[in-house]
Amino acid sequence: MLRKASAEWNGSIKEGGGRISTESGVLADTQYSFSTRFEDGIGTNPEELIAAAHAGCFSMALSGQLGAAGLTADSVKTTAAVRLEKLESGFAVTKIHLDVTAAIPGADDAAFQTAAANAKAGCPISKLFNAEITMDARLES
């Protein structure tokens, strides 16, 4: 499987701007800029897109882990928070926190926590990062 996205940037870092598109067309010339990345501008930014990718990947991975344990979730809701920090070496994504809430009929918390930990470790997007990835996982009753 090969997926593609493209970006074009015009101008200086602070006054310029760019557009991001995906091969699927879900994003088509979506705006990003200095203000969307470091301020409150309208548009997206790479860290937001990374967070979306990680939340989606993890939710699917958890569903797979639950299935392997004979469980099916009514819902898995994941929010990924990506931290961008300025280090001596420059800007870096240093931490990602996953906040997960799932409704799973018949699941106990131990089985859920095991499935969540396995999903965090096994999610292909988790494996991509060289950042600390933390998680809070809650099973709804």
C-alpha cells in the first residue's frame, strides 16, 4: 500500500503560506501557514494532521486487538494531542498523548487495558514516532 499527499509553500516562513492536498481528495488545497501552526490562524498544520492520523490509526488498532480477544466495541473515541517544542536542535514533536474512551459490552477493565496497550504499541503510526507516547484509557460501563 502506498499513500500520497503533497504540499506547496510560497513565500517566507512568517508571511508566506501553503496548501496541502491528499491523493484521495479529502484534503484539497487545504491552507496552512505560520499562523495556523504557531498562532490561531484558520487552516491546518502538520501537527494537527499527525494527531488525526494517530487517533484514527490507534482506534482501528484497538478495534483489531479487541476482536482478537473476542470483543467488539460499540464505540472507540480517541483524541491525540501532539506536543511541538523548540529544543536546542530546533523544533521537534516530543510527546503524543492518546486519550481513549471505549464502550465495549462484556469487557472488563483488565482486558481493555491489555488491548489498549497492545494497540498503542502495535499501531503503525505509533511505530513511526520517536517521541514519548502516553495514554489514558477508560472503559465506559
